[in-house]
Amino acid sequence: MNVFSSPVIALEYDDIKKVLYQNWNGFASSIQFREGIDQSLAFVKNNEVKYIVSNTSAQRPVGPEDSKYAASVMPHLFANGVKAMAFIMPKNVITKLALSSFAKDQGMPPNVKYFDDLAEAEKWLFTF
């Protein structure tokens, strides 16, 4: 079920698996990026979401302040019932490096992991 869409993100929810999918596309301005993050958090707060898959495979890099903003929201996602979060790594090398740096800087917990494809990510998610 599509729950939100903009030119840079589509949020889809699988109410059987309780998965919120963030499908990012292209370059997002700071406002657009934060809107996607805020919409994700609002949906998690108002629905039963156990897992999040953030598909960044077609996303362009975001700035460091936006990365920090996204990191600041993660504890709220977990506090509202999310058990695990998987990131699908981007094809863009610069974005991939930015995400890797984000993970290293934030000291990601064991229930957050990075993958190259969706099937691998879902297999891991459902172990939680």
C-alpha cells in the first residue's frame, strides 16, 4: 500500500509483513529529504511497523546535516516498535561512500545493516 510519495521518495507499507519500504530516487533537497524522514516517522508512530527497508540504490548523496538528522530520528523509530532496519546500498559510488561514512560515524546498532539487494535484506530482517 502506497502511504506517501514525492519526486524523491515513495513510502510503501506491507501490512502482512509489517514492513515500511522507503524507496529513494535521485537528488533530494534538504527539505525533501527531511520530509521523507518525517513522513516515515509519522507512519511508524501511527501504524504497526516492525521493519524498515530503506532502498537507497537510486538515491544521490545528501549533506552531512541531513545525515545527522536521519540518525537523530532512528532512536524514535525503534522506540515506536521497529525491530530492525535494512539499507539497500546505492549504485552510485559517492552515495555508497557517504552511507558507509554515516554508518561508521553513528556506530550503528546490530539491528541496522547494509545490503546489496532486497531479497538478502528481507531474509535478514525477518530474523528479528
